Amino acid sequence: MAARFIVTKKRIVLIALTALGLAASLVMPAAAQPKPLTKVTFSLDFIPLGRHAPWYAALAEGYFKDAGLDVTIIPSQGTAQTVQAVQSGTANLGFVDLPSVALARANGSTLKLIAINYEKAPYSIFSLDPGANVTQPKQLEGLTLGSGSGSSTPKIIRGFMAQHGLDPSKLNVVDVAPPARASTLLAHKVPSIEFFVMSKPGLEAAAKEQHAQLRTFLLADHGLELYSNGIAATDEYLKKNPDVVKRFVAAALKGWKFALDHADKAAADELKYVPSLKPDVIKAELTVVRGLAVTPDVRKHGLGWFDPAKVQSGLAFVVKYIGVSGTPPKASDLYSTAFLPAKPILP
């Protein structure tokens, strides 16, 4: 009887252990299942170009996925369209500039900047040598400039002139459509054109073919203090999804650091999504973008950082020189620093 009792007791223990193991096996798969990624749609400010490689690097290098995000990047046809896409919910976040956010808020938009990527504004005047050879602010008086009829850049240039004590009315602006602007300059039909500085590599190469030297006059290198493009979202989205936004910003800025440090790989990353681009063009634009994104402030405070006081002065510039059609917003409505990484991502 004693032997039979021992065997029975062992069997009871084995049965109990088997039951526990079975229960654990039923629980474990559910606990091990990965958490589904949160879908986020991000709108560029234009069609994908070399300057946008940092966003695609964040995607290809897995930074967004590691942050628990399933990010879709969509193109745009300008910042006005990007503002509309974010405001309507077609995109959750967008890449827009400070002047566009200020103008939009004056007309009822609720967009707010939460990180600045272009610490220096990209507004540039291109000319040729021999030719207008623009290298100093005083040369803007009497200059004929090719620009688009709907572009706000001439207003920014005139505001820049006023700040330098020059007469803005002496800048002669002629309408030249963006696709024709480069050829018009190279054919000497206009002495200068305005474009973002990221156009420099292509224009420089084309000028050399014409046995001329391109002159690039970047307003930010001559005293223009105006933040440009950064990450923006609506007040409602920020309020409802603060953790998602923080994760997006941190992952995106990691992508920026990677792209600025590893141009070759960043170019390859972007080509996976935009195969029509050329690697050399992407790398050349990234070199220019580095000059806009990495400033002494950024080296100290990290990528994406911005100074609220400079947002205030930027708003004052927009109101005075570009003009708003609605009620000018308060500077505090244009930004929030709450979504930047707690640990700065230094370039």
C-alpha cells in the first residue's frame, strides 16, 4: 500500500506540473505577440528630392519602426498644400516653414511647429559671373529678379532689404515660372533668379557648361534671421497623440543625424523609395542641407531645437513684410517645445 501511494503521489505531481505547463503555453503566445505599429502619415513640402533624404533614412534604417510607428511619407506641391493636408487630416504631420504656419494660423489653421529642421532659411538669389554677380545686399537695389507671380519670396527679399536700410521698391521682380527659371538665367534673359539654396548644385553644374560661374547669395548668410521648415501638426492631433508625436520626432531626428553623417547610405535609402533620383544629386543636396540644419545652436542643443524668441521675431517679420490677411496670431500659438527629445540628438 505504501509503494502504491508513492506512485500515485508522483503521478499527481506530474499531472499538476503538466497542467501548469499547459496553462502557461496558452498564456505565453498572447503575451509574446508584438504590439501593432501606430500608423502615421507625414507630408513633405514638395515632391521627393535629395533634400528629403533624412526622412527616408529614418524609414529605411528602421528608426520609425523601432519607435512603434508605421510611417507613410507622401509628396506635396508646396507648403500651402502641406498645410491643407495636415489641417484636413490627410496627413498627421507635415514639413512646413514658419512663415506658412504664421499665415495659416492667421486664417484659422491650428498648425503648430514642434521641431525646426532648417535653422537657416533657404531663400537665395542666383546670378552669374560674368553677369549681375550678386555678392552684397546693396546690389539688390536696381536688380531685376526672376520669380513666380505667386511666390512670397520677393516679399521676404524686400523685407530683408528694408532691414539693411535699402529701398525695397528698387528691386524689379519679373514673372518667370519655376521650370523656366534656370534656363532663363543661363540664357542671360534675366540677370538673377530666386530659388531655394538646395538648387545650387544643379545650377552650378549648368553654369560651368556655359563657361560662367554661379553666384549664390543666401540671405541667411547676410543677416536674415528667420526659421524655415520644420515638423508641424494640428493642436488637436498633438493633444490626442502626445506620445506618438514624441516618438515620431525622436525617430525623425535620428534619421536626420544619420543622413547628415552618412550621405552615401542615406542616398541609397532614399533611392529605395524614389528610384528616379540620382545618388550624386541626393548627396550634393544633403551637403547644402547640412549648412541649413547644423548651426552653433544645434551643436549645443541638438537637432530640431529652436529658440522661442526667434519664433517671435520671425512672426514680426512675417506680419510686417509679408502681411497677413487675417488676425495675426500670437507667437505662442505657433510652436511647442514639449515634443523635442529629452536627450538632445546632437549632429
